[in-house]
Amino acid sequence: MDAVRLTAWVRGRVQGVGFRWWTRARALELGLAGWAANLADGRVEIVAEGPRESCERLLELLRSGTTPGQVDGVVERWSEAKGSTTGFVER
């Protein structure tokens, strides 16, 4: 199965509520590599690489309403995996 890269920008009340930690835990459960980082404008940027099905599941979880804080919206971008990351970290 070919790897893909999902980049997602999550807006809402997602900083200071354990959102990046929660995202990291879900990504690791799904076998994804990448990171979750706070942005200066209050959003969280998530970059995840792995099987498309796993990335799609992470995206579903981000939109599920079960995250810490409150997600008001998620914008996604798909691209080819770069393979430059291992593990999943909070930045």
C-alpha cells in the first residue's frame, strides 16, 4: 500500500487543551508518522504520513467531536509521502 501525506489545519479551541497529545496518541495507534504543531493564529497543523486508509481514519477522528477542546473546522491537503519522518511528535 502506497504511503500518502495528510496535512490538516484544525481551527477552534485546540490549543492548551491536550489536543496535540490526543492527536499523537491516535496517530501512533494508526501507525502514522509525523507531527502536530501549534500555529501562531490558534490553529493546530497536523502532518501525518502512512497508508491512505489510516490517514483518512485520523481525519475522521479529528472531525468526530470526541477530541479535547472544540474543533470548529478542519482543512485538509493530500500529497505524496516524503518519508522524512519517523514516529509522531508534538511540536
